[in-house]
Amino acid sequence: MSNNLKEDILGPAWEIVKNDIKIKKFYFLPGLLSIVFLTILLVYQSIYTYVNIFDKKHEAFVIILKFFESDYIFQILISTIIFFVLYVFILPVFEWWLIKYIDNKNKWTAIWISDSIWLGLYKFLPLFEYNNIFSEFKLISILNWFLFSLRFIWFAYIKELLIVFFVLFLFSIVINILFAYTKYEIVLWNKKAFEAIWFSSKIATLNLKNTIKLYFIMFLLNIRVIINFLIFLSFPIIAVSLIWFITSKLFLTITLFVLATIFIILILILWYLTAVLDVFKTAIWYFAYINWKEKLKEIEEEWDD
């Protein structure tokens, strides 16, 4: 990796994460929403895997029926809707705020966190539009669609399914590399989504080698998605195995209590790491955008001359 990449991009991004305590505190809400969403998604996938492995479809169907007949169904549905609205609308607001805050911090321009959040509420719509159009090209989305498809096709056409999703995965890599700087054009220059996409593609193409390097650094950071999936997949299987093999109720209760405690601790750790990683990744792409946009500007000026 070139010194330029370390000194101009990774170094300043890490300094923000290391030294700015405020930014990590105020980004706890989107971090919490992300980890709750990921937890729900992975627990759902894990439970479905457990039901299929142990052939518990009838029992699962009975539990679902009892759930819909329970007295708490209305409260749960309302809570789910509120969470979904928060997840869809709050994340772009905080993302707008984070980019703007990092930009002002880099330019030594004073801005209150509360002010930048209000600005985010006012101007988040283009970012909201972009996130919803291209969210399906994220790693977690590709993985989720693969698992969702697998449950219907199962192993009969696993080879064809793997080929299709491998192609989709490669296509998503190209999309994410080309569109890496779109959000920064939207936030910092008030561009519309598709106008910002075009400009991002120009910057990425001009700095293709370094953009690919940064993208794969992001990919390694996002490997936590796979780790999370393996963790959550293992918990129901471990719990069921313990229920089968442990005959003492007291020992089983203690064991399940320990497992639940470990599970909650993992959630809290993943919550903190999600917030920190989101700040770090946003800062990395910000400094890359600032450095390479200046390079694009110089080249365009030379062409004009």
C-alpha cells in the first residue's frame, strides 16, 4: 500500500476515530439500529436453519399461530413498524450529519453537532433516495437474498444458484467501487442522486487502483457480517444440543443463563464496533474523496487549457 494512501487517507481517518469521543457517542443510535436490524435478520435466518436441520416445521407453525393469537401481537406489530421507520429514515439523517461533521472538522469550521443533525433532517432526501435505490448491492443484502433463495430451491439447483449469486456479487463489487463517492457529492455539494453517481464514477475511474484497494479494506472490515452470521447461527444449535444432553434442570438453567449473558455481551460489543467502524469507513471515503476530487479538478483544468 502506498505511503500516500496511508498518510493522506487512512491516517487522518484513524485520528478522527481515535481522538474524537463526541462523534462515537452521537453515532450510537445508528449503530444500535444497524446491529438490531442485523440481529433480527440473522436470528431469523438461524431459526429457519434450525427448523430445517431438526425437521421442526410443524412445531414452528404451531408457535407462529400462538404468536398471532397472543395478547401482545398489536404491541409487537406497532414496535416493528416504529423500528422500521426509524431504521429507514434515521440512518440517512445521521449519515448526512457524519459526513458534514467530518468535513467541517477537516476544514476547521465550527459546527455544533445539533446543528448538523438539523441540517441532515432538512437535506437528507437525496441521500435517502440513493440508499434505497442501491441498498440491494450491499454485502448483507446479497447474502440475505442468497439464503432466502436457498430455502426455496434448496440443494437441487445449488450449483446454478451459486453461479447466479457469484455473478451478482461481482456486479455489486463493480457498483460499489464506482459509486463509492456518491454520498459525499450529495452531502457536500447538494447534488441529486444520479448526478452524484456520475461524478463518483469519474473519480473512481481516475483513481481505480487506489479505490479498489480501499474497497477491499472495507470488505475486510465488513467481514464482521459473516462472523456475526456464524455466531448467531451457532447459538440456537448450541442451546438445542444442551437441552438434549443435559438432564439436570438446575445445570441446564445455569448453562442457558450463561449463554444468554454471553449473547447480550456480544450484542453490546458488536453495537460499539458497528458505530466505530461506520465512523472509520465514512472518514476513509471522505479523505479519499477530498484528495482525488482535487486530482480530477487539476486534470480537467489541464484538458480545458
